[in-house]
Amino acid sequence: TDNVKVFTKYVPFMDSSRSTAVDTNEVSRQSLQVETLDLVQYCWYGPFFGQGHIEAAGRLQELQREGRVAHIGGCNYDTTHLKELVEAGVPIETNQVQFSLLDLRPENGLLEYCKAQGIKLLCFGTVAGGWLSDKYLGAPAPPEWLPGDLQEGTVSKKMYWESLQS
């Protein structure tokens, strides 16, 4: 198990307090039964105004200095906001983003910036939740999904289907 690395996420829902960071970290470490989280992928959920997202990332740096987090990554950061974290001194090593033939947003400057900074991209959605696989060739279109209706498919499948429709 020494070769296994577990990545977790930290989504503080617009809360940059130390107590939220510490409590979330403690729950994750206890659940995974580890002293140090290998990689925490940080996602700021909410609008980017003020310095809240940078302050919350700073809390992860504090946990990193304390040995509770080994590496810090971003999650769904665009170039502008990723630069803000890096320029604030947050040691971002990865950024998890959607990237596929349907969603090429990382090609709008993010790939270049990450390469220049040595930030690795962890891409998800590369086959659009399966829509780009052979499984759906010739298959009928899925039923219309209502927002939040999980009975006909997963949230991810709906998101990728919407990408196909645009």
C-alpha cells in the first residue's frame, strides 16, 4: 500500500476559516486512516470576490506545514484564479479540470500557464461520461432530464449531455 496515493478534495463553500480547514482535514484523515493526506484538491465553491479563496488556500498551506497535507492542488480553476493562488505563494502542484473533445477550455491559456509553472493537469471527463464511447453509437437520445432529476441519469451524465447539445 506504500505505492497507493489517495487524492481528496477540499470545498469550503466560501468559508476561509481555520476551523473549517482543520475539521475537514481531520475527518478526511480519520476516514482514510492516515496521518497525512497525499494530495488535497482545493475547489472554491462560490463567486470570486475579495480574498476568501486565497485565505482558504492559505489554510491548506498551514496544514501542509503541520504535516497534515503533503501536496496541494486546485480543482476546476481557470487561468485567472489559478494565477492568483500561485502569485499569493500557494504551492499548487496540480489542477483537476474537465478536458475532452467537447470541452477544450484548458486550451485557452490554462495548458500554457500550467506548463510554465510546472503544474500538472488531472483531467476528467475525457470521454464525456461515456457519451464519446461506442456504447452510445446509434442509440436513441436519452429522455429529457429535469434539473436535479437523478432518476434518469447521473449529474455528470447530464452535464456531459448538455455539452453535446451546445
